[in-house]
Amino acid sequence: MTITETNYITAHFIDNERKNIHVLLKSDDGTSVYPYILEYNPDDPICQEFLKLCSLDQLHENTYTKKQEERKVFVSQIKKIAQKEGLIKHIIEEVNPKEINFNN
């Protein structure tokens, strides 16, 4: 599949070595989304064309953002499991320093 400005949605690295890129592409009619795995090889013509659409800096930024989103979902799931299993009773998302009294 050819990656074009018309069908490109987003992309991010999928491995720690930064050798493989997960690219999301939309179909010609725009009703479907397809994943495409692209090897990061700046010497490869397909990769060169892709990097014209998404710079290496943008690819790293997309990867960072994706990992942050995945971590947020993971932590949320862990909290829900811990509450359901009775390991914690109440989750405090933020602590107001004014509400903490160290002088009991």
C-alpha cells in the first residue's frame, strides 16, 4: 500500500530499537482504517516518502504521546482492579497540601 498525504492518519514506533513504525492509513473511500508496518530504513524509498509526510521528530513525538496514553490507561486499570479486589478503598487522584496535617 502506498502512503500518501490523502490516506495517512498517524504513525509511531512500535519497538524500543525504533526499527519498526506502525502507520495508520485510511481507505480510498475513507470508511476504513488499515494498519501498516514499515521498517525504519532511511535508505528505503518507501521510508523516504513516508518521512516527507511525517518527520523523524514528529514520529518520536507521536511515539512519546502514544506511550503516555497507554501508561495512563494502564494505571487506571490497575486502580480499578485494586479497588474491586479490596486492596484499596479510595483512590486519591490529587493531594491538596493544605489538607495534610503533619503536626498531630
